[in-house]
Amino acid sequence: MSNSLGKIFSITSFGESHGKLVGIVIDGCPPGLALSESDLQSELDRRKPGTSPISSPRQEEDKAVILSGAFNGKTTGAPLCLAVWNHDTDSSAYEKTRFVPRPGHADYTAYVKYGGYADYRGGGRFSGRVTAGLVMAGAVARKLLTPLRIEILAHTTEIGGIKAIARDYDEIRKNAPANAVHCSNPQTAEVMVQAIEKALQAGDSLGGIIEVIALGVPAGMGEPVFDTLEGELSKAFFAIPAVKGVEFGAGFSVSHLKGSENNDPFTIREDHIFTTSNRAGGALGGISTGMPVVARIAVKPTPSITQLQRSVNLVDTSITSIEVSGRHDPCIVPRAVVVAEAAMAVVLCDLALRAGKLPGVIA
């Protein structure tokens, strides 16, 4: 497996959905950063299950624990090991269908790749549960980015085909955290919730789109040709379970434009270089332009649905059916919003260190 991301600010994910714990090891965090478990907890609380009627009923406290790398409230420069314990696990549903892969899940591919030895309980390493570690790493990365005044925002723009009208940054800051689906339009949020509830009643699920924005990113971040800004962000976004598509700026719509329509003209304001539009999404040649970095990620419908589905038996290679039970989100999009923010923060922190824009020791 490949469980690490980043070159200087490097994170390694560990743990399984129904194992003892899940967490993250961060190597390369500069010494002297003020860090407490409460810094991690505020972000974890936004992600944890059981907080709304449209999320998984699994009740996990998700209490953050710093196991190493901090002393007297400051990072030491040694690897940070951050973890949360798994308490509310029920593997009975997975034992019954161990050899019948759930359609849309990684059950089959994990079984083949790891010879049947992968932890299948709750999806094991392929569960959204493991993103708790990424969220904790994102909390550390956000603190490290503070001197650069980088702000990261994410909000739900679409669920089940229901699209939110574009909002400005102030409305995203104000409205997105105030509703269950993290949508910047309160009226649309209500319709989204109703659609999720309807899908749940039908034993089905919904997907959607999350927009992630980084404000204040200085020009010059990104390492072409292979460690580009968009490339590193895409890698991090695709590590979030259920993400099936990523686009930046105008995204796939650029294929319909002419060069004269797509190019972002340069201008100068208060001795700073800007562009009058941002169809590039804050990156040119894989390097940040100084404009907002704007990405959108497509999240597929939760594969675990209670409707009867066709599958196979891996033991006798016969065709069978499966009716998934257990505790699952009817729409993973709302809880993935904070994970997307964390992924953005981790990548920007690593690229900022690589570009020499952050100090090696935090005073």
C-alpha cells in the first residue's frame, strides 16, 4: 500500500474502520508550533458521524490524542502521531457478507490485491473512517499556514442534481457551517436535505459536488513538472473515499471556449499583479498565480444502500445478491466538506515549505 503524501510536510495514514484506532503520522512539522488536542478536536467535531439525521448513526466520540511529537504545548520537530480510538464498532453485518462484495465498494478489488487478508470490517482501510487522520493533519497544516494568511473554504454546490446558486466568500463563511449539508444557500440546503431524506427512505443514496477554495495563496507555489499544484491537490482529493472527479477553475468547460474567452488578462492593483478573471483556478503551469485556488470535487453516491443488488460469491464464484445492512451515510458529501479542506491545507503546507515560504522553526 501507499499510505503517505507530501515531501517535506509528509503525512502517513494508519488504522482501519473497525480496528482499535485510526490516525496520522506527520513528519516534517517544524518545531515550536503551538499545538494542543483542542486544535485538532474542533476540526474532528465537524467531520464525526452521528451529528445529524442525514449522517451515519455510528456514535464515535472521535477524541483527538497526541501520542508523540509535542511537549509542553509545542511541537518538537519529531514525528507527530495523532489518533482517535474506535469505540462504536459493530462488525456483524460485515461477517455475514464477507465473501460477497458490495457493488460500488472496494471489497472486490481489495480482496484480489491483498489475497483475502485485507480487513473487510466496515470497509477497513477503504472506509471514510480513515479520513479522521487526514482531518487532524489538516488542522496542523492550517496552523502552520497562519503566517501566510491563507484561508481555506469549502462548501457543497450540488447534491443529487440540486444545484446551489453561486455565492460570494462572505456568504460561504456565514451560511455553509450553519446547515447540515454545508451549502452556502440556506434555501437550497433545505431542498438538499429533503432529497437526502427521500433517498434514505427509498433505501438509496445521493452524490454531489464540493467546491474547495484557498484564498491568499502566494504566487510561486507548485513544483513542475510532476509535483504541480493541481497534481498534488488532485492526488490528495482522490485519496478521499468516493471522490471520482476533480476540476480546477473553469474545469471541463474550457473545452468549449476560445483562447480569447478562456485567458485571464493580467492587471496591477496597489503594486500587485492580478488577473481580471480566474478561469485558470489560481494555477498556471502547475504554479500558483496569487489568485484564489479553486477546485471542485465530484463525490459519488454512497455505495452502501439497502436495496437488493446483484453480486457474486468469491468462494464458489457463483452469482448471488446482496442487501447491505449496517450504518451508512445516505450522502457522504456533507461530511466530506471538512475532509476536502484538510486535503487542501496539507498540500498547500507541503508546497509552501518546499517553496521556502514558511520558516523551519516557528518562533
